[in-house]
Amino acid sequence: MIKRTLCFTNPAYLSLKNEQLVVKIPQSDGGQQSEKVTTIPIEDVGVVVIDNRQITITSGVIDALLANNCALITCDGKSLPVGLMLPLCGNTTQSERFRYQIEATLPLKKQLWQQTVQAKINNQAEVLSKYTEAETACMKVWSKEVKSGDSDNLEGRAAAYYWKKLFGHITDFNRDREGVPPNNLLNYGYAILRAVVARALVSSGMLPTLGIHHHNRYNAYCLADDIMEPYRPYVDELVFNLVKERGLPEDGLSREWKVELLKIPVLDVVISEKRSPLMIAVSQTTASLYRCFCGESRKIVYPIM
């Protein structure tokens, strides 16, 4: 089932009644104060974005969202995601799955990272081939040459080439969180993608903290950052088309831009030769990752653009 992504950008009061999310939004009509009330089944929600400091959310809502494996994202004063809340338990065999993940061998992790980098580079190459005139044969070669653990850092070499060719026509563009637009669009899109991946990892009974490659001691979502890599080109493609259609955002991340980026969980992807919404595909990827950890498989399933 495809879960809904909700983004609240206006002052609101979020409460719970009969397993329904009750949204009350203040309204003013000719000096008269009123409320617009909307109800949404909690079980239908997969991601919630809180993007206004005048939003009140009850503990009952938080409890119900987490119980239904929903990812709750909070944003700062610049409307950039800064927090992510996930349930502690998302699977009936939680401790067993944790053990398999913790005991995964270094050779296995290196092989999984090799597959991840290969999938990412191939998808980046497809984006370039589809939207630019850049030569992509080199990226195909790099993908095939990725060693276990990507010891030659071909991911970095491919990324440098990729960003130069994809957004090279934009003055002063470098892929940097603090860089010029469309970096802000990419940052927001990746934050939504990260939440979707982290949610799927929890649902598959794994710890998003313990990565197969990323290992920053201050990062609570290293595994999510690993697994989302081959999915990033889908965000890049969406941002590229938005910029091509609308130009660069001059007013920051307005509501109109966010509405488009919040479509990321339902983007069409092809995985295992079948078309699927991105959120469902991510669940297939995390399920295949668990099969690798428990010894049932040696291959992680990623989408192909």
C-alpha cells in the first residue's frame, strides 16, 4: 500500500481521535475567526513534514504515527529538514534481525557497498544520457571497475563528472549543501528520500544507524545514507526537470516547490523488471538487504533507470 506524505506549512493543531489525524487550521473570514477541520486515517500516512513553528502536535498523534511506522520530519526556520523521528520497533523479529545486521562480516559489507556504488553510477549515467549530450561511456566503465568496498573511490570520480555535466550550465554550481540553487532543492529532496529509506529499514527490522559504508560517529542514519545512494538520481531527475520548466528558485523553497518535491515517494521506478512507486521499491531494497545479512542472498536489489 502506498502511504501518503503530508507537509504542514501553515499554523495548525494536530490531534488524534478514533485513530484519525485531526487537522485544525485557523481561518479568518471578514474578521471572523474559524477553523478548517480535516481528518486523515493514521494508517494511510507514511511521512509527515512539520514545516512551521506555530504547529502544535499532541503526544497522542506522535505515538500513533510511530506505531504505524511513519517517519516524522521537522524543519528549521529556513524550511530545511533538521530532525527525523522513527519508531524504535518496526518488525516482529526485531532482536534477531539486529543480531544478523550487527554480525555482518566486513567482506559482505564491502560487497554490498560495491553493488550500491555500481547501481548509483549506472543510474547517474542514465540521467546524463537522457537529459544531456554528455558522454557516458566513461561512467559505464567506472561502474564495471568498482572493486569490493570501492577502494578506488570511483563513486567520487563519477560524482564529480556527473555534477559538472548535469548542472554545468548553471553559473557557480557545485554540489554543496550550502551552494547556489538548485542545491536547496536537492537538499530538500534528499531529506525526503532519506526519511523514506530510514522508514523502510525500520520496517525491515534493521538499525538505520549501522551502515555498510558510512560510519560518521555523529550520524544516526548511516545505513539510510548508504541505501539511498542509487535512489538519489531519481531526485536529481525531478529537480533537473523542475529547473528546466520553472527556472531556478528565486524566493527560496516556496510552497509550490515543496509540493513538487513531496512527490518523491510516489515517483515511478523500475525494480526487478517491474514498475513500482519509489516508496514500495525502497521496501523491496531493504527486504533484500536483510536477506543478505541473514545469509539467504548475496545480492541487494536496487532500481534501474
